[in-house]
Amino acid sequence: MPSFHHGDVQIAYLDEGEGEPIVLVHGFASSKNVNWVYPTWVSDLVKAGRRVIALDDRGHGDSTKLYDPAQYEIAIMASDVIALMDHLGIARADIMGYSLGSRMTAVLAREAPERLRSAILGGIGIGLIEGGGPGENVADALEAASLDDVTDPVGRTFRAFADQTRSDRRALAACLRGSRRLMTREEASLIRVPVLIAVGSKDEIAGSAAALGAIIPGAEVLDIPNRDHMRAVGDKVYKTGVADFLSRRP
């Protein structure tokens, strides 16, 4: 698996297919494989004639594990994506995130719009601005001795997922604590790239997609029926909606 260094941090990535590039940015406690390869996003996009790049976020997958929350500030995490594009000589790409990856993508859409052909924000709604997703209860769950010691239901969900993906739980706890900064309503309203917001109708973590769509100018909203935060990722409605959105980009 290829990798490159962004400063002292080694970032693992995949780069498959040919055509217009799309960069995939996974969610918290996930990885490029769990979020994008196993649900066949990568193979589907390659078949559709796209060059697909997906990275393991710092602290995740095969990338460097860090234990200082300050190294996971959301803008720093987002800068890894631009560094990867620079490493590959990609001036501009569609970028699709999921959950934490969407928060990173939203930062890029606001701070580096010239690098984005479009932004797809999966698994994040008004939680981008209000709420901020998993809290200290999840960090505590990640640091607990075992899943049996976790009573908080949201904490149990994320702890079980981290165990399933064999993640470095201490690095994830640091990531969670360091990446909490919310985007302000004003910052979100300044996003000018084409945006698709895709959230499961039963997703209680992301918050309302429509509420976020009302703030980002021109944003399109895709409701993924009967899917929660964990089960929306590979949904056919999500994939069809993304394919339609991408087909309309100039």
C-alpha cells in the first residue's frame, strides 16, 4: 500500500483507476478499507471511469498513530488531504467525506475552494455546526478496559466499532478530543463549491441534512431512507445520488 509523509506523519492511501479524480475521506474510527473499499465505493467509482484516491486519516488504518489531541485539530487533519493531492500532482478533485471526513471536507471547501470541483458531505448534517458528533462519553468508552465496562449506548457503539476494526483506541480518543471544533454558521454560509449533503433518515449522530442544506448556498440534500449513521455508508440510494450529482459537474 503506497504512503507519503506530510511532515512527520506517514499517510497511507490508495490510488486506482483513471479519469477525473475523486478523493474519499473516511469517518472517525474507520479506514479507507472499511469506509470505501469493502462497501465497493472504490470499485464502483473506478468502473464509472473515475480515478479514485482514498487515504487513511492520521491516527487511523495504516497511517501514523498520534496521541496528542492537538495533532488532530480539524484543519490539520484536512491539510493531510491537500498534501496528498499535492503529492499526486492533482490540482483539483471532487472530494467525498463521511462523518469526520465530511467535516474535514467542509473545511477544505471553505478554505481551499480552488482545489475542489465539488464536495460531498456524507453522514453529517447540522452536526457540522451544532453538537459536533461523539463526545467525551465516546472517548471514555474507547479508553475503557473492555466493552463490558461501557454502559453509555453511543459509547458502546463506537467502542464496538473500534474493536471490530482493530483500531488504536488511544489514538482515536486523542483524535476525538482534538477534532471537535465546530464550523460556525457564518463559515458554512461562505462555502461556494457545489455541495451534496447525504444523511441517513435514521441518523441521530449527523443531525438534520436539510438544516445544513439551508445554510450552505445551493447545497443539494439527499435523504438515505431507513439508514442510521453506521448503515448508510454502502446504501444504494446514497451511491445513486452521488453518481447523479457527479454526472452534473461541469
